[in-house]
Amino acid sequence: MPLPYEVLRMVPTFKIVDPTMIPEDPPRVDEIHLHPQLLPPTAAWRILRRRTGGHISRSTFYRWLDSGKVFSFRMGSRMYIPWQALQEVIGQCLSGEQF
């Protein structure tokens, strides 16, 4: 059964203008669906602990957020950490870098 005309008008159409804009190394499909782009601090801390072996305390993580060592921003009264910023912190922790 075809869709009504009104529904078809609401569906956006996308065209790739420049094929060079396609990233060479797209994110893994499982990471896209498992993790939202913005994480609340508790979720980010839990992911960080799981990925690094659980050696980072909650108070240390919140201290990093307050000092700006981990990028975060507020929307109203809520704080969010972008997934990309969390990946950078995980990489720094696993490589043993001081920050």
C-alpha cells in the first residue's frame, strides 16, 4: 500500500553534494546505536570505568568535569558530556597520559 501524498511530502530528501565529504573512517555501527551523542555524567563515568578497568572514582571524574579536563556543557540545569570527548578521555587513560 503506497504512502499518502502528505506523508511523502514530510519525508526529507538528502543529496550528497560533494562525495569527498564522506568520512573515510566512519564510526562503527555498534557504537552509533549503543551510545547517544550526549551522555549525562553518571553514564559517562560508568562507561569510562568499564573501558579503563574501573580505577577512576566518581569524585575524581566530577573533579575532572569541574576543572575542565573533561569537556562538558550545560543545557539548563543538566550537564552533558559529548561521546567524542569521552572517547578522548578513555584513550588518554588507556595510554597512561597525564592530564
